[in-house]
Amino acid sequence: MTYEQWGMILALAVAAFGIRLLGLVAGDRLQQSRFASLLTELPGLIVISLVAASLANQPPLTWGAAVIALGIALLTNDVIWTMIGGVLGYAVLSYVII
């Protein structure tokens, strides 16, 4: 291998290690900061933002199934039942509407 290839491998290894080290340092500082309570809510916030973004340009049928899924989520607090209800809600609504 040439020196350029070894240099590229070394640069990528240093960059990969640096990214991991930066993540560890930043994560430790975040846990000790006033934003630590936000970290516990972050997974839910990410899911909500993904769902909202995916619903943005959907037809009313999809919104109806999402409302059904939301209702099941509020009643059961169970992910599996929410997914099943959303899919079944979509199937029923598409059968009734079409």
C-alpha cells in the first residue's frame, strides 16, 4: 500500500476515535447540566417528530388511522396494541371509504 493510503486509513481512524470521544465527553457534560431532564424525554420527542413529519403530506385516510392509533395508545399505553390498532384502523377505514 502507498503512503497516501496509509495516511487516509490513519486519518479515518483518528476521526472515528475523535467522534466517539467527543460523544462521551459531550454526553457526560449533558448529564451534569441543567438539560439532563431533557435527555429522559428525548426518545419520545424523536418519535413524535418522526410521526408528525411522516403525516404531513398524507391523505385523510392516514390521518384517521393515526387518530385511531392515538386513541388506542392513550387507552392502553402499549406499543404493540397501538400498531395493531393503527393498521386495522387503516384497513377498516380504507374498506369503508373506498
